[in-house]
Amino acid sequence: MNYAMALDYQNCINCKACEVACKEENGVQLGADKQRIWIGVVEGTIFGKPFANLYPSQCNHCIDAPCVNVCPTNASHFAEGGIVKVYAEKCILCKGCMEACPYDARFVDDTMVAVDKCTFCDHRIGEMGTTACQATCPTKVRTFGDLDDENSDLVKLLKTKRFFFQKEASGTLPKLFYILPDDLAYAKQSVSANTIIHTWEDIKPVYDAARSRRSKEWKR
Amino acid sequence: MKVEISRRRFLQGSVALSVVGGTTLSATNILANAKNKSQNALMKKVPTVCEMCVNKCAAIAQVRNGIVTKLDPNPYFPKSRNMLCARGAAGIHALYDPDRLKYPLIRTGERGDGKYRRATWDEAYAFIEDKLTKILDEEKDNRSCIGYCAGEGMAEHTFKSFMADKFGSANFLNHSSICLQTAVSGFTLTIGGYGQADLENAKYVIMAGANRAEAILTPDTMDLFKRTRGRGTKLVVVDPRFTNTAMHADTYVAIKPGTDLAFVLALTYVALIDQVYNRAYVAKNFVDFDKYKKHIIESEYTPEWAEKITGVSADTICKIAHDFMAAAPQAVYYQGRRTTWSKNDFQLRRAMALFTALGGGIDVKGGIVFGKSLPLGEHTINAPMYAQAKPRIDRDLAAIVGATGTWVGWRNMVAEGKSPYPIRGMFVYKQNPMLSVPNTAKTKQMFEKMDLVVVIDTMPSDTAMMADVILPECTYLEREDPVRMFPGIEPAIVLREKVIEPMYETKPVIEIMHGLAVKLTKPLWEITKKYDDDVKDELEATPEDEFFEDGGFNLAEPFEHTQEELNKHMFVSKHGEEAWTLLREKGVYYPNMMTYFKKINNNTYECYPKDKKFYSVLKLEEKYDPETFLHDTCVNPADIADLKRSFNTPNKKVECYLGSLEAKGVDAMPKWRDEDYVTVPAGKFKFITGRHAQFTQNSTMNNIMLLELMRENYIWINDKEAEKLGIGFGDTVEVTSKVGQVHIKAYPTPKIVPGAVFYIHGFGAKSEGLTFAHRNGASDNEIIEDTIEPVHGCANMHDTLVSLRRV
């Protein structure tokens, strides 16, 4: 198992169903800075005409997760399937992981007195087959799945589309795959010129190699 | 499905329980296995229907130890497309809202000051009985002296059948005249129905004013945004604001508010003059087409003319008209729902329907379709006749005032003392006119004139603060509601089951009506006997007991069965016992559901196979039965439908000219009238209102989970104009109209056209009972003027001018 998620971000309508479903499913503490999942908004004008791009996002569950690397107590760890999680009882709130994360995907949960983050809903994927954010989404932005399984919805999708990562340059091998829109005009509007566009063929060997290097640490 | 099993068993075999997984292991198997397991951590899943907005998405509630812990989408319901939006997922916080109305309350202070005492149900009923008998005695049994209004919902009819059929008042109001009445009526009188835009197959969609990304409508929102940007649908968004819908458009057209009719008329002009409309379809299915063509062309509704009015360039109009007709008949000028905008709204909707019809996109796949219904049984109510009850007061305020009235017109008559007979009281169910009807000051004035105001609600809304008696209803997760059928391309029946028992002392409305009816029957019967000459005559010939029962004067009679019993009766009489079991287990039913329903992947479920969907249904024969046609293999119904349709209009065709309305002073054909358009003088702004995806009008305003997403509303103002006025982001602005004044924070943005300002509806509550919603931002209806349009008396929501001042 190597869990990951693809996001057809051009479907997003910023309704925030995913944010609420996540909070209800996982009992996330209320408060503006307490987000396991969020929708990034970039807006502005081009020659006076308004535009807006939406980037739904959450923890990337990086293969080379810097938050796991820096954790002094091993509270941050890889759970089954490479899901990055936190042992609340081991967390000493040094916040090193929050500093290390390129995606700002972690926050302090005051009720647990520990750092909290997305878990890919690992408590419910056995029963429901997917995460709360994917299940609830009106326009079906997300596809959660197993990168190891060639027949999973996820890999089938990645084989047919091109995709990119957020902040790939951080070198953490993130696992949120942003699907490049087929519409070139919108692709240009929503993807930076420096962003590297990938295909399944080029990314698979890189991710496979990293997986075999780090998966020894994954809990089973 | 209601399944109780232990947590351990659940974890072991949880896949089997999964409704989403569509597995074959039945609930009874699981129950059998679970029998001997420990009973702590009881887990059950109950299908329900969301009530956080009007869409009624099917949901599955997870309950642990009697507490609702999660709401998940129910994939069996085709209309909701296996999703639950932010509001739907936050439904738990409507149930566990700490500010909920928990007990019946009786007012102890002045109206509006929020001072109430806790009462028992019996005390509350007795209070109402006391006041009501006094009022009806004074009004000589004129039942219509008590008005009543209801918000949209599955149990709206239960309340209405008590007030209209049993109590006997004619003065009913609901959301229609502050909502989509002109749209529904404009489309229905033109093409025979409001229909459903088939956005799963449309190739070209003009969405003007409608905002499907933020005003979520199932299945339209779900279908549309998976097909934009080169994936099947060309989307043109016409709006004074760059909305989240506009963000997805291939073409965004910024338009001046109130000028949509000129835009559509110019599109029509181009289609007619360039002869790009669907001539075969028009020849077969239109009536009075020549009159319409002549009218449009002779009125010279040219793109250049429209450019001056709308601010949309003539080139853009020409291109859109041509592109639309090139994609037709899979091209839709989207109906929209929303509210009436301005005086010409009815004509606007007619022009929109006619433009879509010119392309042939009515009753075809990818156009506006009517779909199919599924039958449901009925239960009859024995409604008594009251000779003294007078007709509704607002009949003459517009050309056609229907049974749902004109909220603004009716309210003004009462507030201004212009009613032909006194309106002494009001019963309010699940509606909040203090925030939802334009000109709040007048709504308050209306309530202050009344001797008895009863509010049935779940929350202490601003309107509840106007009540003498507040009766607490339980939320949708604590009650079973009337079973409901949704017609369409994929028709289905859904059932809202009770998830947990009602909390506190709350009750479902059917029980409230029963309690009230039991209390009121005898004393009201005495008043009727005293004043009603017809009844007096009857009683001379018939024994009282017999006439009382036969005449339907026992008000409690329709509410004596439980909702479960009524539902079973309504459903089983048409679909049988086996289907009933399935409906209760899945929460959804349609014929062949278990063979049709298929999971494609985690995001996609197929409810009806492609060839079993109901697109084209209006056929040659007027009295045709879709069942026989669709199942007769010798006839291809699509071929017949293509020949000639039978629209549900007086002429059985698309109606260009409505002569019957002309007699009532309404233009028979859509016509632009300069005098109806509110121009914006220098220094003023046109105020427009709207919605977004995180709140439903004002009904979810105290929901703490949703307030996380948006704490208060801001006024949108064009950034260049804001700069001139020295208004920056977050500055407090005083907004003044003819009828009111509010303070609200500013959001200068290029996303709104100059000359218009906007803020979202549903904020600015003043009730101190709403801890979280109290005074967040401003309420739009405090400043919207109370004018109505001439056809149905609907509120003009976009005809108010305001001035701004930084404070």
C-alpha cells in the first residue's frame, strides 16, 4: 500500500464541503488556523479582467517527509501505506515539524496538546473505501488510492493524465497529484511557468525508488 | 437501513455494512451475527434527507451511542449525485446547536425584546386557544383574520393542511413571491413547465445571474463543473459579479444589473435576423411565432441597442447568439432560480424560455427536459367549509396573485392598515420574514399590530422574537417527514427517517399540529356554530355529532396517524411492501433500483443506465402514457417526439403570445420598457444581493461549523469606485437606502461592475438568542425597498438605490 491522492483541481467550486466533512469526520478543533484541509485561492486581474484559481489542498504525505525527519521524539511517523501521522502522546509541541513542512499542513490542536494533521482518514478507508473529503465533494475533485495498485482508480487516472506537484522543488516527493487541465488556456492560467509537468512513466521509477528506501520505516 | 451492531463487529466486518460499497450481505445477516456481541458503543446508520437547504440530498447518518457523529452522502439518490456539501455535512451542528429552542416559550416582555418564560406544551396550547377564541369571536368566525406562512421544507404541507384545510384561513404566504415564482411561471406559461436543464449533456450553457458554484443546486452543480473548460460544455456566465461560477466560464460577460431582458432580446434579434434558429423545430412546435418575430424585429432590439443598455458589446452579443444556435438543440439559456430581480422579471423569464426554444432545446437530451414522475398515494383530508371565512386580502395587488400570495404586498397591507378586514394574528412555521422579506422595519410594524403571533421553529430567529408563543420544533434529524418523489431524468422517491429521538421538549410539526388541533377543535366549533349561517341551517336538519364529523370540523383528524404510518400508506399503495422495505433500508427507491444501481468508482455511481433515463417525454398524443410508449419496442419514442411535441400549455405548443395576460395589463410578448428600468444616478449605487455555498439564506446563520468558513458578510464595491470614495478593505461603510440603513465592512474588488454594490443575504441577525449569528455583518432586507412586480406581486430584489459613506 502506498496511499496518495489525485486532484482534478479545475472542478473545485470553493464550496468547502471537504473542509467541513473533514472537521466532522475527524473532530478537528474549530478555529481559523486549525485546518487539516483547505482551499487555496489565487485571484487577480489580467488586463483588467478578473480571474481566480482554486487549489484544494491538504497534507502531501511526502515520501521524504521532512516533518518525520526532524521530529526529535518520533511522534511524527509513517503509518501503514506511507500515511504521515502523529503520536499525540509523544508530541512535545516543539513545532519543528510545523517549521519543516513546506505546505503548512500542520497545526497545534489545543485539546490534544499536540500537533495535528491530515491522516488520509485512515480510520475509515477500510470501511468506506475513501476519505471523507473525496466522498463528500460535489464536483468530485479528489481520487484517493494506492500507487502500488496498477488497477486502482488513482493509477488508472494518473496513466491517462499529466500532472504536477505543489512545491516540487522542496524535494520531499509529495503525494498530492494535481491533474493538469486539458484546456491549455486554463492550464497556462493556473500553472506557473516553472512548474514541472509529469507523466506516470517518468514519475513512477522515481517514486518507486524512494518508496523502497523509506518504506522500511512504515508501520504495518 | 437501521442496523444496530457492536463496535467490534463493525470494525471486523465493516465493509459488509457499507452502503457506499453496495455490497450484497444484507442487514439481517449482520444482525444475526451481532446478536451475541457486546452492546456497548452501539453503532447504527440511518438514511435521512438533508434539510440544510432546499435540495434534499440523501444522506446517511452515523450514530454512536445515540449521538449523531457524521453525515455521509447516500449514493442511491440520483438527484444528489453522491455528495454532501459544506452545509449538509454541518447538519450535525444544527442538531447540537446550543441556542436551539428547547421548550415552549411564552412572551413576558415587549414584542422584540426577547423576554420569555418557559412553559409546558399544554400551557402554550392553552394560551393560543385563549387568544384565538377571543379573536375569532370578535371577527365573527372569519378564519382568514389569522395569516400564516411557511418556509420551504418536506413538512411544509403538514402545517399548511392544518392552517388552510382545517383551520380555514385563506391568507397563506410562502417563499414563492420572494423567490423563484416569476421564473417558474414565465417558463411554465411559455413551454409548459420549469423543467430541468440537462447539464450532463448540454453543449452550450448561458448562465445569467444564476450562480451554480455558490448557490448549489442538485444535480446541476455536480453535472456542470465536471464538464467545463473544453470537457463538453461551453459556459457563458452573465453577471454583474465575477462569481465562483464565472471563474469556470469560457466567456464571462459583465452586465449592468437589471438589464438582462435587453440582453436576451438582442440575442433573439440576432438569431431571427440571421436566420440561425432551428426552423424545423419552430415550425412544428411554436404558436404565434410570426407575431413574435415581427415584434422583435420591428422593435429593433439590435445588439447595438442592447449594448447601450447592458454594457455588453454588440460583438459579444452576436457571437453568443451564433455560438448558442450552432450548439443547439443541446444549448440552454439556463432558467435560474433565485429571486425576482426587477419589474420586468416575468418577461425576462419568458424571453429566456423562448430563446432556448428557438434553438429547439426544449424536451430534448442536452436541453431543458421535463423528465418523468413516479406515483405516490394520497391521503385525503376532510376540509370543513366556513361561510364566514373571507378570501385573501392581496388578490388585487398584481395580475395573478396565487395561493402563496405576495409577501411584500400582503405585509404592506397589514402594516399600513389597508387590509379590507383586520389581520389579527399570524402563525409562522420555519420562515424568518424579519430577515427574508424586503423592508424589515415594515415587517416589524406588521407583527406589532397583531394580537397573536405564534412561531414554530428550531432556532430563536429574529421572527421568533416577535412571537407571543414559540413552539419548538425538532430538527430534521429527529423526525420522519412525508415521503417525497423527485421527478426528472432519473426520478426517485426519498424518505427522511428519524435518526435520533427529539431532544429536549421539541416535537415534529405533525405532533404540534395534532396537539393544537385537539385543543382548538371544541372551542372553535362553538364559535362556528354561533356565527356560521350555513352551519346553523345544517344543524337544524342533522344531529350535531354527525354533522361535526362529516363536515370535517374535527381538526385533529388528519394528524392522528404517525408520519411513519402515513408514509407507509402513501408508498405501499403504489409500490408494494417489498419496495417499502427497500426504501426504509436505503432511504431511496425507484423501480429496478437494485438492478440498475452500479458503482463505477468511488466518485461515480450509475443510478439509471443511459438508455433508461427519461429525456424526451412530451409526445404526439395529448393523453399519452409514457410507460406504454417507453416499453413498446415497436415504436421508438424518440422518433415520435422529434416529429411533434405536446407541450403542457393551452395551445400544446411553445407560446409566443399570451393573449390572456394582455387582458390583465401584462405584455403578451416580452418587451423592454425604459420606464421600468431603475437608472443609477451619479453618486448612487444599485444594490444587489445573492447567496454563497456556505449558508442557506438565514436558516443556517448560527451554525458554528459554517461560521468557521465565513464569519460575517462584506459589501462588494468596485475597487476603482472605492478608491474615489476613500473606502479601503475592512473599513466600515454606512449604506443608506430609502427604507433603511446598515453598517457593514467593505470589500473593494475588481470582481463587481461599477455602479453596483453587493452583499450576501442571510447575515445581520438582531436576535440575542443567536449567540454566534448575533450582529454579524448586515441584513440585506433592512435596506431593500418593498416594491413588487406587476404579474405575481413578487419582491423586486434588485431595484434599490443606495448611497455609501465611510464611517
